[in-house]
Amino acid sequence: MKAKWVPAVIEELCTGCGLCVEACGPQCLELENRVATLPRPNDCGSEEHCIAGCPEDAIHMRWVPMDGNHEFGVWRESEGSEPHPPSTNKDFTPAKRHGVKIATPSRTNL
């Protein structure tokens, strides 16, 4: 199975401001119970616009194993789970410190 580069939310830090939802071009993010969620991960273009809009540093990109259209967004073989973007070798220390959880509504199948 391949993994896709998608946004992950640290629920404890998310204030529900909605800035990440507004920044998301493909509109794959939405708020649920005042927490950003990713109900449409297949629509995510892996563009990272959502993380720039978050004033609380509550959203980061992460490799998540899933099925979907491999021509849309950034994909790789799911071996390994290093939390760095596909184009750099940065380490997201805040995400490691807080432990990233994908905040998704129960109706999705991530």
C-alpha cells in the first residue's frame, strides 16, 4: 500500500479557528466539533497551504497509508514513517513532541 502526504491535526492544539479550512484549495478539510478534520483525503493535493494558515502550529503534514488516486497529491511506498516533506529533510519537532493524530470524522476510512 502507498502512503499519501496529507495534513494531520494535533487535536489538543487546534482551536477551531478554521484558517486551515479556508486555506485549503481543494476544500478537503472541514471543522467538526471545533477541530479541523480531513473528511476527503483523496481530494488533498499535498500542497501544504493548510499548515501555513494555522496560528497554533496544530496542523502538520504526515505520510498516511491509504488507497486513492496516485496521480493526485504526493505519494510514496509506505515503508518507513519519517515525518518530513517530500522535497526537504526537515524534522517536525512539534509534531513529534505532541504526537500527531489524524483528526478525521468517523465516516472516513483512513
